[in-house]
Amino acid sequence: MRKIPRITALVLTAALLLALCGCGASDGKTHLKFQIWDTAQKPGMEAMCAAYTAQHPDVVIDVQVVSWSEYWTKLEAAAESNTMPDIFWMHTNQLLYYADFGMLADVTDLYDDVESGYYQNHFSEISLNNASGSDGRYYGVPKDKDNNVLVYNKEMFDQAGVAYPDDDWSWDDMVDASQKIYDATGNYGYLAYSDEQLGYWAYVYQNGGYILNADRTAAGYNEPGGKEAMEFYIGMQQEDWCPDQTFFTQNGAGATFWSEKGAMFMEGSWSLLGALQNNPHMDGKWDIAKLPKAPNPVDTPESLDKDGRACISNGLCYSAAAHGKKLDVALDVIKYFGTEEAQLIQGESGAAIPAYLGTEESWRVAWEQYDYKINLDCIFEQFDYAIQIPYNSASPRWKSQVMDVVTQIYAGNQEIDSGLDKMTEIVNTETAKKLAGN
């Protein structure tokens, strides 16, 4: 990723002048660009915008979808040329990067005229951490929350005579079920594909390990809990019931499951409604459960007292361009997006589980139109032991490097012990450099 140049006084002055001048439209209204990356969520975002413009008819909000593969490249280019969208989604992995360069509007005091402690009263600690910059201030209004679940094929479990996953399921149960299903049906068991949020991260935390320590300054891939979990997760590829990573590169875990060639895989809550809509041939054949727990988690100072349970939870933010020409209006819009009313609209549309505390259940409304029901309760119950997605200000530097090493381990070109040491060194080195201002 190219580095955004530090903003000079000249550029700042120009930006401020543009902001003061404004930008008129032929219809006399204020037109805002709102950029997102998920087509499936566009109706929900448009519904929120319509609710806002109904109260503010002098504002027009254009929701624009840019694919994930292009989103960050275009946003960075826009940041360098001071042409960022007025409003946009901000991902946890990128927030510190943009906030540190002064590209995101500070929204810490946005609700001071509404309620003292608004953020703390209405959003979880994870949601607020996802919106926080290196200086502890907020650079986005929490949008949603998620976690990851076990998706399983009931028909394959029935054919193998295996009981469905329940709250007591452990890694051992998952392995045992995978082997029995493979033996009975010839289909794959658990699809352990190489991924972070939807792969090994949860296993590391379940086993008492950590990706980043509490203050996000050091990695723990090679610590006892993490090492054991990584060995287990990567080792599943050696079983006859789990494809190797070459297979997943060509087919994908989701595609393998929905084509009824695999019995289980980990999926994010944000993808489940689309899966129901896009796979009617699977009605009655699948359900979801909590992630299986680590059978014997390692007890270390960094361990979480969760009885071997953990899932990764992330959440997006609504952010505004710090030097946008219509910043005041943009801030008023995202201020509305963070209200109970707007978050209920988002939830009921099925776009995502709202971040606003007490509105989460509204997401169930979008499922009511479908005859086939799945166990949504497990998603909400998992928030009790959810772990914030691991990231720090150096994440854009170390994530791809770490993934390269993981790929080499899977391919057999890197021993796992030395690979985990190398992954830890990469994170620690890049983090230290970032903290030192390099």
C-alpha cells in the first residue's frame, strides 16, 4: 500500500477554503456521496438515507458501491488528492491508518448535545475500540457487529449417524464427526481453509493463546496456546476428510459446502442471509451452531477465562472525510446513522446486526419472510465471549507478510515452529517500526 503523504500547511489551507466555499448544485440541494463495498447492503443503507432525507429534504445522498477489491485502492487515491467521498464505511484494519494521517473526521464530541456518555451508553467496548484512533478519540460511528459460526449439513450428519453440534461440542467432537461423515458419505468433513477471521484466529483464542497481546504491541503465534492451536488447525489439512489449500484456492470452502461436498465450515454472520437466499436447494438441510470449544485450553497470563470458547467479532464504522467540502452535513448524517432509529432500519433490512445496544434483535426481522429457519440464537449468545478482531496501527504492513508465511507452512516449504517464530517476528518488527514513527 502506498504511503499517504503528510499533509502540508498549503494543502490544509486549500482544503479549508474549499470547505468554506462549498459546492452548489443546480437543484439547490446538498449532494453527498456515500461509499460502501457490499451490494447486498445497499438497500439497507439507502433506507437509512431515505429516513434522513425525509427529515432533511435539502439533502441528497447517493449510495455508491465499490467492490472490496477496489475499495481501498480508490479510497487511498482519493485521500491523496483530497477527493474522498463525503461518507464511507471504515474497516477496523484500516481505521488507524487513515486516522493517523488526519483523513478521518474526529467524531468524539458528535453527541455531546444529545446525551452525556452517548457512545459508552449505547455501544459495546468492542464497537468503540473498533472506532478508536491511536489517540483514543473516535473516528467513526459504530455501524454493526458480527461473529463467526459453525455451518453444518444436517443431512450428512444424519447419514453418518452423528448427533448435531451442540453447546458442549469441542474440537475433538468436530474431528470425530468429520471422520465419520467422510467414511459414511465420501464427503469432506470440516473445511479448514486458510483464513484469519474465518479460520485460525478463533482457534488460537479458544486455546488460551493470542494473536496480539493486550496492548497490541506484540504477537503470540509462537506462545504455547497459539502454537498448539495453529498446529491443530493447520494439521487438519493432513486428514483425509479435509481438502488441502490448493483445493480451496480452486473451489472455496463456501462453494464446497453449498454444493453439498463438505459437511462443515466457519462462516461470518454477515453472509448467512445471503446464503439462505442463494441456496434454496439446501432448505431443510443445514443449520448453524456455536463454534466448537478447545478441549484443553492452555492456562497462561494472556488466557481468557472462557472455558475454551471464543469467536472473533468485528464491526464497521460510518466515517466522514476530515477535509470534505460538506463536512458539517456529512457529520449530521452519520450522527443520525448512530441513533437507535437508524440502526433499527439497518437491522430490519437484513444489512447487518446493528452495533447500537438493544437493537441487535431487529436483524431477525429480515429472516421472517423465509419459511426455513436456522438457529440464530447462537449468534447472539456468542457475543458474550467475543474477541475483538486483532489489529494494530501496523496491521496493513504485517498482515500480508504473515499470510505469506502461513501459505508456505501449508505448502510444506516452511516448518511450522520456525514459521510461527517468523510470523511473530514480522508482527513485532513492523509494530515497533510503526510505533517509532518509521
